[in-house]
Amino acid sequence: MAERPFDVFLAHNSQDKPLIRQLYSELKDRGIKPWLDEEEVTPGTSFQDQIQQAIAEVKTAAICIGQVGLGKWQALELKTLISQCVERNIPVIPVLLPGVTEIPENLLFLNEFHAVTFPDGMEDEQAYYRLEWGITGRKPLPMMKKILSLGVNGSAKRDYDNSPDRILDWTEYYNFATQPRKLASPEIWQQVLLPELQEVRDQLAQGRRDLTLDLRGMIPLSGAFVIGAVFQETRGFILQVEQFTGSPSLWKSSETPSNLKFRIVQECGHAGQDLCVALAITRSSWPQIQKLYQNPAYGINAVIYLEPDTDAGASDRALTSNADAVALVQDTKRLIDHYRQVYQADRLHLVFACPMGFAALLGHRLRAVGEIVTYEFTNSSDQPYVPSVRFNPG
């Protein structure tokens, strides 16, 4: 198969090389194949010959003009490029790098070509949009914001200060005011809620990566976990979650973790397919976990019961910062990986007593653990936890 030709030749002054490297990298990320001397000229070969060959074959040319003006070789390249423009109808795009607002007087003939400027530095999205258009001859998809917002009315409806891009209403399936609580069944999750979340993700992202999901709402813990998994880190998302710890704050998946760890408070069982990991952060729940473990309907072979390794243990004060939340997410991953091997388990039962933001961040990070069954608290003494969602996060 013939190698794909280069889309654009980057003519530049070597003194502007750091800016040109940024430009080169951004164009590659957009699916454009740029020609840059330091990436293409083979050591020990004729520099001029390879440049001449590239100019003769390239589809477009970008004349990059920085504050120091044209370099010696760039001036020679420019003459050849203009000749090629005439002979082969090659677009020539003057690119005015940051700090340059107009084409220099000695290059006024370039005014015949529509220029691309970078008034807001090398991160200027509008400049890249126009440059991609000039190189490919096609307008890129409309520029879209990098932060997507999702509101979920789960256990209750709420008012939003700024309307999210999408609002999901789950109040038909959840009601925490009843005794026991009304909860969405695994069948509802499989047939309705999970497909709806996946569809919303695809509609909002439209194939893009490096996006931030801003998550808000009154969301059951299993639901928050699954949202994090649907908008997973491996799909190119960053997650930020509105969390109330005395006052509203945003917990972000990109936060640097603290040194907080879990301690193993209880461990029992034997090797088998089904391992239960209970995350007791905001309240102690070992008596309820025992009932879950002893219920033969769930077939759980072993239980690991965890609480934060602090003086307070499981309490409302155990997790009050974004850094602590990310630290416990990382420690949860470590412990799950370890105990899945110890107990030879390939199905994970997760039970939460934690802030909603922690559940979402855990779903965002947890992967490659096989099938997961999450549980919701019923607020019933007879059957305190019931299965909620069964899925494989990938």
C-alpha cells in the first residue's frame, strides 16, 4: 500500500522551533499529516534534496512567520512553494505565530493568501479550526466546548443554577422517602437506564476525546458509579462531580491524591467466583454486610470490609477533600486487584456507604475487573442491601 502523502509542509525559522513543534503535534492529533524537517530528514542525507522532494509532493504549505521573521532556508523554501502554488495549484497559508499581527513588508505578496493568526497563543482553538480548514479544504466540525454537563434527578428532582446540557429523570424508578426505599431493579438498569446513559454519552461526545464531564444531581450511589464507568477515563473523559461536604465543591478525577488509605476491618470467606468488597466510608455497615454475605441467594464466597485508615474510621468526617477521594479510589483499585487474585474471583460485588462523588470517581477509574454487581441500601432491617446494576465496565 502506498504511503499516504503529507498534507502540509511547515516552512519555518529554526528559532521558532518550539512553537512549530506544538503546531506539528496539534495537527497530528487532528488527523493531519504534517511534514517537519526534524521528523522527516534522515541523518546523513541531503537536507536540501529531501526538502525539495517534500515540496514537490505535499498537498499544501504553511508559511510560519514568527517575531524573528524568515530564516535563510525558509526564504528559499518560500520561492519554491510559490512556484509550486502556480504550477500545481497548491494552497499556501501564511501562519502568523503569536506576537505577529501582520505580514512583514518584505513579504507583502503573501497578502494575496488568506492568513491564519494566533492572537491567543498556541492554544488558540479558532486558529487551529481555520488552519485545518485551509489544509484539508473542508470545514471541521463546529468547535464545541470541552466541558459537558449532565444533571441526573435520581432519588429526587433538584433545581440547577445553570441548566446542564442534558438532564436525566430517574424519579420514576427511585424514591428514598418510602420504607423500604424504591429502587431501580437490575432489569430496569439493563433495559432502560444503562442504554440511556450510553446514548447520552455518544450524543454529547460525538466521537471526541479529552472532554470533561460535569456531573450534578441527587444520584443513587450505584447510579453514580455506573455514570463514572460509562464516561470512563479510558474513553478520554475527565470527571468532575458536584459534592456536598459541608459546602458544595467539585471533586475532579484529575486531582493529585493524598496519602489516605483503607484499612481492612473484616475479611472472611473462601476462594470462589464471587467476591464482595464493602466500602464503608461515611458510616459503619458491617452488620448489614454480614446479612448480605449470609444470604444464599447472592452466592457470595468471600467478603472484604474496608474503612478509611483514620482515627474517625467510617464517619461523615472521613472524606472531606477531593484529594482524599482520589486517594481512596486508587487504593480501592489496588485492593480489588489483590483480593480478586487471592480468592480467584471473576465477579465483583460492590457495596457502598460513601459520598456520591466517590462512587462516581471509582466507576470512572475501575476497569478490567470482570462482571460487577452493585448494591443499593434499602433502609430495611430485614434486607438492608439489594442488587442494583449488573454490568461489565470493560
